[in-house]
Amino acid sequence: MKKVELEIIALSHSMTQTHSYAVVLGEVNGARRLPIVIGGFEAQSIAVAMEDMPRARPLSHDLFKDVLDTHKVDIKEVIINDLKDGIFYSLLKTVKDGEEVEIDSRTSDALALAVRYKCPIFTYSSILETAGIFIEDEDEDAPLDASPEEVPVEASAGDDYETMPLKDLEKLLQQLLENEEYEKAAALRDVIKRRKA
């Protein structure tokens, strides 16, 4: 089966399931997208690692990476290798002392680890043909958060961030980080970046 490389291009609230998120994977050098519904904790973990946000204590995926690193195990790649009844299945391809071992993983956990290891993410063309979405005439210059479904709810749910002084926003951001409210912190950080620009 032909492998296709993917990259994470968006993380948003799921429009179909409450309290869930969708991670959107894009075909590298292609126009197909693969949306996968994941839980809030995993979405938070992916967002924190992608944005390299400081955290007071390690999240579960950070801890798992620390354990693997201590035992000199490296994750070489992640493969989304199956789709059954609407559920994606994944493998972690690991290497230790030159020996490769495949480990079964939930896709959301595999993606959270892929971000931390900066390793490639693959799927098979058959899975992309079955569950992928083809994007026509996509505006490549548009920011990832340009569509309404990709704007974090916290940033659009009545918080009056646009009128708050920048100094107050930065204090609030620090409080959110200290309280480990990373999803809200990510939304607020985006507002601060926009305001500074």
C-alpha cells in the first residue's frame, strides 16, 4: 500500500460532536484533508506542543516522551494504518538500539507524540481516499484560523478581548498558563498577536 505523508494544518472545535475537537491533517504537497475527531485533553496536548507553550507540570504525553527518552527509545514515524467503523487506528514506529518495534496507539495520542518528536505522520492512500476531503481552489495565503469552525470558542464566546488593554491581556494569559487552561491561553495568545500586529 502506498504511504502518504500528512501534516497537522488545523485544530478546531468539532461541529458534529459536543466537547470534542477535530484535528485536520493535510496531505503534504497535495489538496486532500483528513479530519479526525479527538477528545479535549488530546487537543489541548497537541496545541500546547505545537505552540511550545510553557507548562507548570508535564502533561501525560510529555511524561510518556520523558520515559521513552530515558530508555533511549525514539519514535521514527506515526502511521494512521486503519479505519474501521469510523474509528482511526495508528501505529508508533519506534527505534531502540537499531531495532524497530511497532506499537499500537490511539490516533489522538499518536499525533500528540508526533508533534513532540517532530516525526512524520503517514497514512495509506486507501484511507485518504475513503475518509479524506478534497479541497479545491484553497487560498494558500489564508491563515489557518480564517474559517469560523477553526476559531476557538473561547475567543468568540463573548470575551471582550478586543477592547481590553494589552497589558491586562498579557496578565490574563499568564494566569491561564499558571492554571493550566491551555486552550483558553492559546485563544488569548492569538488575540494578543493580532493586537500587536
